[in-house]
Amino acid sequence: MYDYKAYSACTPHSTHSKNETMSSTPIPVVDLRLWSDGSPADRKCVASELTEACRRVGFVYVRNHGVSDDLLAEAFTWAKKLFDLPREMKMLAPHPPGTSVHRGYSWPGLEKVSQIIYADGDEERQVESRRVSDVKVCLSISFSLATFFYLPDIPLFSFLYCSCESYEIGSEDFAQQPNVWIPEDVLRFTTAFYWRCFEVAKELLRALALGLGLDDEDFFVRFHSGLNNQLRLLHYPPVEVEKLVKGEVERMSAHSDWGTVTMLFQDNGEGLQVEDPNQRGHFVDATPMNGALILNVGDLLMRWSNRICYIHMLRSSPDYLKSTLHRVTLPPLLRENGVSGKSLMMQSRYSIPYFVAPDPTTIVGCLALCADGADNSPRYPPITQQEYAKMRARGQYI
Ligand SMILES: O=C(O)CCC(=O)C(=O)O
Ligand SMILES: [Fe+2]
């Protein structure tokens, strides 16, 4: 884990001790402290930094975010406790069949994080082709994204077996997506944690609105009552390193998130990678950083801000927010040093993503200030959150 002590540009240097150094990570780091207690100018600085990071990379480490270390430690303790339960107990709260309800326990292999990416970025087509393709493929059939990148009509497959187990929790007041409870105190804690995360999410949405140049800091918050968010406890069980090296199993394949933003908490298990914004198909490590959460832009925020993907982006970059592909795979040390000893096992990894989504009937259309001329007209038709989620969910659960 990075022992990261670097500062964001907005933080006065005098508040840092002499031996603080900048991290070598290509993923930017933003400190929210001055967002919470700084002057209007400080807040603007933090907002611009955060937005710029989301524009350049789509992923950013956020420090001083407001979820305390103790609360996070407790969240991971509960997650571990939950996944340590015998399978029969976990199966008392199974993820319902089909794609309409996304709650409860998903056992390893249930979720197929599969994304077919046409280089022309046509999402409708991506989803349709995923539907007719065999999503029951269990082992990795992945083609290099980079190889096919410049060929808009050739589908880029990423069908992978997701070897994680997860537990999805929503708001207890959202009738469309009822929680699937299991008889454990863990769920009482996670509900409180869910709403604490939402408080942080609202601040991040405010900063992004300001950073984008919207007059109304609450613009995004108005579409987010919090009811439609999702807290996911994730466990990647131990896996033979050799299988990961050979690509027979992937912990989680490359995908983008569907919502507005995701806040991700990781334990110190490495392996999360993010697509390098300057090199399609090339991934960089998003190593866990002490005390920082990772914020990433989801598809809906990308659509709001009119960011186009892939091939178009190379022609003309509208310079807005980017929903970046990411995956979970081998940690850097194992990649670099290879594996000796066939039976080497990679340890469990736990993570807790909090997916922030607008309310289901919210119409997500290009913001007026992000469509500022002939070269930057709206690229996506307006779509409601529920339509978009339905489209994306069709390939994910079988
Ligand atoms: O486990 C992680 O670090 C990433 C999880 C993730 O990307 C997801 O659940 O969408
Ligand atoms: Fe994700």
C-alpha cells in the first residue's frame, strides 16, 4: 500500500512536513480538507482539481473524505464476517434471478462482468451484441483491446468469469429494489454506512458541479435522493496465482461503472487497475492508498458531461468527464517478478464500492455548458437512469 503523504495543489505547502513526497501514481490525488473548511477560493480550487482529475483520468484518490478510519475498519470487519459465513447461510439471501433486482448475495461466477466495446462507442449496439452472445462463458476469452482499437466495426470482447462473491445493499426505503436480508447484524451496520457514504458522495457531486462551471452547486445533488445508490461488499477468494498469470481466471474483468460516480474503498489487497487514458488497452495500477478512497466517474456522469469515448475522442477531445475501464487482476509485484511454485495462492481481497446513481426517472442529457458548438454537440440521446441501468444489466446476470 502507498504510504501516501503528498498534497493536492490546493493545500498550502506549509501544512506539510518536510519529508512528504509526491507519489508516483499516475492517478491524481485530491485532498478534500479545504473543500470542507476552506474559503470560497479554496473550495473552487479543490473543485477544479477534482474535476480536472475526472477529466484526465476518470479516477482520482480522495483524501480527507470524511469517512473515518474507524468506520471503514468496521465496514471491512463486517464484510469479512459476512463472507466467512457458511455458504448455506449466505444462500439465505441469494441475488434474485433476472436483472430487475440487484440485491443480496452473488456467489462466485454468478456475475458476468462482460462488456463488448465497439470502438465507435455505440452503446446500444454493445448491449445488443452482448445479449446475443453467450454470456454463460465461464472462462476468460479476452482479446486485446489495444489490437482492435482503431477498427470501429470490430467488437472488442471482454467476457470473463468473475471470481468474486458480493453482497449488494440498497436503501431500505426503495420499493423497486428491496433489500434481501440475511439474519446478521452486518446489515444494520451497512445501512448506517450506506447513508454516511451518501453524505460524502453529495459533497463530491457538489465539487464536481462547481468544477464543471455550473452555477448551481447542488445541480447533481438534486437528482440524487440517495435511494438509488448501492453499497457492494466484495470478496475475491484466494486463487491460484498461476491461473491468474495464464489468464484462466480473472478477478474482475474490465468494465466501466453505470452510475454517476463510484466511491471505492479497498483493503490493502492490490490488483485494481485502471485503463491508462493515454494508451488504450494499457492498464495502470490503482494501488490502495492509506486513508484515501478512490472516486471514479460512471457512465451517466460521462453522458451528462458529454464525454465521448475511444475513437471519437482521438478525433476531437471535448475534454469533459470520463468513465474509465477498470479491472481487478494480478498485483504488480507478482506481475513483475513472475511466479515460482505452482501452488502459490493469492490471498483474499476485500473491497467496498459505493455506487452513486440518480433517481430512476432522472433524465440524463447533455449539460448545456458541455455542448458548446458544432464540434461538441450532444453525443448521447437523453436517457433515464432506469432505462440505462436496464440496458447495462441485460448482460450482467444470468
Ligand atoms: O474490487 C475493486 O477494487 C473494484 C470493484 C469494481 O470495480 C466494481 O465492483 O464495479
Ligand atoms: Fe467497477
